[in-house]
Amino acid sequence: SCSATDVTLYFKDNNIDIKSLHNRLTYKLTESEPRLY
């Protein structure tokens, strides 16, 4: 199973900035489907 805590620890262990990752994902989504927020 994969809990939210496991995911958070995974990101921390790999030194991944979750916020920048989220921003990148949001950018990709808005890039494929342009939208003003």
C-alpha cells in the first residue's frame, strides 16, 4: 500500500521539492489546456 506519509517520506528522502514538483505539474496541465487562474 502507499500512504500519504510514505509518499512524503519518499519525496524527502530523494530531496524533491514537492512545491516545485506541483508547480511543474500544474504548468504542464495549463500548457496542454491553457487557462487563466
